[in-house]
Amino acid sequence: MADEPLVLGIETSCDETGVGIVRGTTLLADAVASSVNDHARFGGVVPEIASRAHLEAMVPTIQRALDTAGIKASDLDGIAVTAGPGLAGALLVGVSAAKAYAWALDKPLYGVNHLASHICVDQLEHGRLPEPTMALLVSGGHSSLLLTTDITSDVRPLGATIDDAAGEAFDKVARVLGLGFPGGPVVDRMAREGDPKAIAFPRGLSGAKDPAYDFSFSGLKTAVARWVEGRRRAGEDVPVADVAASFQEAVTDVLTRKAVKACRENGVDHLMIGGGVAANSRLREMAQQRCDKAGITLRVPRPGLCTDNGAMVAALGSEMVWRGRASSSLELSADSSLPVTEVSVPHNDVHGEAYRALGGGA
Ligand code: KG4
Ligand code: ZN
């Protein structure tokens, strides 16, 4: 609808320069420039390289998104940007760009949380999130179970990883297996050729007395490394596909079991899975099976919207405008450790400016 908020979102928290344009909950453009290949030989993201790549990619990526959406920057109702969490220098590039565009165009600025954006992006595919929704957020830096009734203001953490994030475990296991970086997609591919029951890897924090909604993947990662080293020391071949499949099975088993349990115990019948690891084919399949069995409706965005992108930031920005939330001040700064509960960052007193411009609110 033409009266829905038209918002541009900028994402630069890690190695993807993402620019998305959304009208209401409709995706108009999703431009992503990745520096992933520049980091591959280091086996992980190098912050300084990421920041420089964002700087080079920013303006062309914004232009590409505007061209794809077929709009002019002056048509926008707001500019949203990831204010955190993420790499400090990388975030700074996006925040500076967003501030410059907001100031030059005289549009409201919305500094938003990367993690809430990973959840909100699902609205672009499946419509508005039901209230409440349980979100399983699994990325390279985070693994959490979050209960949300309003994605712009109420995100309650029920549990999180006490050590490695799920994506981090994928990346580390891929390194042990010599599969390169990032590990998730290649482990996912290799696992299709392997037997998920070949090796019984441990399921972290799954005992009766363990915290029900917390995760731990560091023991699993070490168990995989030990198992592989043992084979190598004995001069035996490492069955890479079986290791990948068995490891992936252990991760997805724990994630889906705890997510379904969290839904059941909190009386929530919609589960959303977001973040880079939500692109995993086995996780998607197992979550669907277990949700079907438990009578829970599963919502997972398509893989391209699970990994970092600008559309997710635009989606949350658009929701902020729609709900009349306050915009951020032009003094907005990046916060590399922004807590998941802070969906947006220090606001000014221009309450619901863009919303009112659209004829909404009082
Ligand atoms: O959300 P994201 O793009 O960036 C962060 O916010 O961290 O997530 C990146 C993580 C990486 O650890 C990557 O290995 C993992 O998501 N990932 C996957 C898959 N695709 C990306 N993990 C498992 N299976 C996949 N298909
Ligand atoms: Zn992310």
C-alpha cells in the first residue's frame, strides 16, 4: 500500500554491506556486497578489512538498492541502521552513512538492534509476527531463545548460549575438517552425503538438571576436534561427511528440542527461527517435523534473508515507523555490545515523526 512506511535499512555489523528497501512489510530491494572472500585466508572475519570494505561498498550498494526499488532517496520515510551489536569499526561505517543520508535528506533516523532485525525480517515473507512469538535466534555471534510480543519494544530473553554461538561451532568444526570459512554452508553441504547417526556427539546442557533454555556448544566442538585428531593420529581416514552430519545433527537436535520446549512451557504456538544458522537445511527440516508434531506453527525466512542483509534492518525500521516509535537522534553512536533487549537506540523527542507524516497517530 502506498501509505505504508517506505524505509531504507543499512547493515554493516560484520562482513556484509547490506542495504534493503521495504514498504510496510513488502520487500522492494535487498542489495548485499560481501567481503567474505577477503577474510577466507585468515579463517575468520578481520575487523579492519571488514570496515574498509564497507566504506568502499556503501554508496554503490545504496544506489543499487534505490535503482532496484525504483525509488528516489527523497521518497523515503526513514533511514534505519544497525546500531549494534557487532564489530565496532564496521558498525561505525553504517551508522555514519545512515546519519549522513538522514541529515542530508531530512528524514528520521532509526538506530536498531541487529538481533531484533533478524527476527523482524520474517514479516517480509510471512506477514506480521503473531503476538506472542517465540524466536530462536542462531547466528555467528549469538544463540538465544527470545519471547516477543512486540518486536519494536518487547524482546525477552529466556535463554542463551553460555559459551560458543551455534554458527561459531559450525565455523570451528569446518576449520578442524579443513573445509574453509565460513563453515556453516559447507558443513551443511557435506552433511548431505553423510550419516547423522555415524558418531554420537554430545548434546550440551541436555541433562534433567541443566537450564532448560540455555545452550552450550563448546563441549561439542571439542568432542569433534578430539574425535578427528584421534583418527588422524591412528593414521586413519577422517570420514568428513559423517563427522559433518553427526555434528550438525547434535546442534539441530538441541536447538529444536529446546525451542519446542520453550514454546510448550510458555504457551506460545508460533516459533520463528532467524540468523545465519537458520539457513541450515537440516535445522529447517527438523524444526518443521518437531513443530508439526507439537502443533506449533513454524516461520523461517528463506535462507538469503537469514544471513546478514539490509532488508532485515529496513523491515524493523518500517515496523518502528508503523508503530509510531521514536526515532534516534543524529548523535546516535554504534554500540558493539548492544543488549538484545534494547531494540532501538537512544531516541530524541521527535516521537513518531515519520508515522505522523503518514497520517497516523494522534
Ligand atoms: O547472522 P549471520 O549472517 O551473521 C551474524 O550475525 O553472526 O550468521 C553467520 C553464521 C556463520 O557462523 C555461518 O557459518 C552460519 O551463520 N551459517 C550457517 C549456514 N549458513 C550460514 N550455519 C549452518 N548452516 C548454514 N547453511
Ligand atoms: Zn547476523
